[in-house]
Amino acid sequence: MKTVIRTLGFLFFACPSPTFAETVDKTTLERLWSKTVLHGMADKDWLKKFVITGRLHGDYENFDESDQGSMSGFSWRRFRTGFKASLFENLTVKAEADLNLHQPEPLYNRLTDAYISGVLGDGWKITVGKHAASFTLDGSTSSNKLIAIERSKVADNLWFSKRFFSGATISGKRSQWECLVGLYSSDGGQEFDEVFSVGHFTLLSLGYNLSGRLGMDNALVRFDYVKQKEDPGNATSKNKNVVSLVSKFENNKRHLWTDLTIADGYAGQPDLFGLQLMPFYDLTDKTQAVLRYTHLKSSGGNTIRLGKYEKSLVLGKGNKASEYYCGINHYFYGHKLKWQNGIQYTEMKASGSGSGYKGWGFTSAVRISW
């Protein structure tokens, strides 16, 4: 409860003033973000557009566990920078590096996006190189566009949390259908040096939007399936098959996103079940209230991992976990500049010599992307 009390005090003193909101208007922000475009559209040039890309995410975190005490501090959650170039009529090249501002020794972590993509005449997009493996609800959502501050424990345990893998995908949309098929290496290398030294996984994602039939703004139902080849060198989670049913229902100010994911493990890894329910509501055109419930259960053994900041208090794993999250988001310039605040309560149970967890957490996050 100490965390909840600190949270209320923090929000009272840190809430942006009306003067700030009036000063940083949309026109000023548009002008500022336009500086990232170093080369504009030119009909006769082979280089159509060149843009500097990146993101800077900062967190203030405060977590209490009933037996292990508390922790608090500020951390640079993510810092990435790179470029995106549009070539000729239908080619795109992107390269972006993940840098460690929090402990910059060394500063460079790895490449995230490093790919070339092209759009065929019928609209299908082919991408080759290091890029996101998008499956599960939060696993298919960019960290720039997460509605809750961090990805849920469903993604932490059932998705491949590194997100960026070397591979090739083909994707496209037809009417209400959307489809993605991909083949990726399961390596965790910084660049491309380990691509062929470990196993691989295939990804199939197929979705259909029911918005027209239901009279809603969005009613996407998507099926994701991943099959991974077993290899002791894989840097991914030890899940052989992952099946995820994702939905996004949205109408006016009301939203409901859900995720039901199951996986069977290999190399002694138990099967996992995960459920995520996330309703959120647009209070104004810039402010949003978010609720999220997450539940995970293991078929046997302690294999469920805690979240990023919870692990600093309890290192062990459990076999059953639930999380309740309540947050407020304020969008100064859409997802490109936003302030997110969230309180969460997590309870994890463990069998045998495993580690349990019961505690509150608060995170206040600034998310900037360009």
C-alpha cells in the first residue's frame, strides 16, 4: 500500500499544468517532428524519402513486495536510433540500433530493425532481414504504441520477448482479411552472425475484421500460430507450438482488446496458458483510462517469469500468476509523445522451492518516438 500512497502524491505534483498543454500545441509539435525528414519526396529521384527514426522511453518505477521490501528509481527503458529510406517506387530500407543509456558501458546493444522490404504489384509486402516477429496481442504491438506501459506477462512468457529476429516474411490485406507468413532464425545475435547456427521458427497470422457486420469502428479477430524447431542454442522461450487468439473491438471511445494464448513446451518446459483482458476508454481526445487483467498458469513446474521491475525484488519463477493493472495515458502528440501512469498488483504462486510474489507497483513513463 505504500506504493499506492506514493503514487497519488507523485501524480498530484507531476501532473502537466494547463500552461504546458497550451504552449506545446499541435502545430509546434508537427514542426518539431518534421525535422526528422532529411530528404522529402521527389518524383524523379531514386531516393524518395530519408527519415531519422528512433525512440526514447524513460520510466520512474516504485515497487513493493510483501516480504522482500521495495525498490524505486528512474531508468532509461529504451533508446533506439536509425534511419528509414524509401527507394524507387516500392522499396524500403530500415536500420535501427538499440543503445543502452541506463548503463552505457558499452553503449551499443544490438540491431533491432535491419531489413529491406518491397511491395509487389498486387499489394503483397516482402520483408527480409532483422525485423519483428509479431504474434500475441502485446507481442504484435510496437513498444511505441503499447496501451499499458509494459507488455503483459502473457507476452513475457509465451511470446519471444526479444521481438526482432532475422528472417523473411510476406504480408498483405484483402478486403476484411489480413495475413502474414514468416520464417525466422531463433538466434539471439546482435547482428546476423548466428542466423544459421541455431533452430528456426515459422509464423502464421491470419485475421478477419468483422467491423462491417457488427457496425463497429474495428472488430479484428486474429489467429496466430508459431511452430519452433527444438535446438539447445535457441535464444527464444522453450515453446514448441504457440497458438494465440487475439481480438480488438473498438467503437467510438470504447475499446476491448483480448488475448488467449497457449503453448506446449520442449526440453522439459511445461505447457503454459495465458489470458489477457484489456478494456480502455477515451476520456477526452487526449486522455485515456486503461484496465488490464492478466492470468497465467503452468501445467507443472515453476516456469512463469515476473515483469521487468518485479524481478529486481524476486528472482524466482512460479506456476501461477495474476496481475491487475489500472492506468491513465495522456497523448500530447499521439503515440509519438505521451505520458503514461499505471498501478499494478501482482500475485504469483510457486510450488516446491519456487519463489512467490505478492506486491504493488507503480510506473510513470514518458514515451517519445520519431
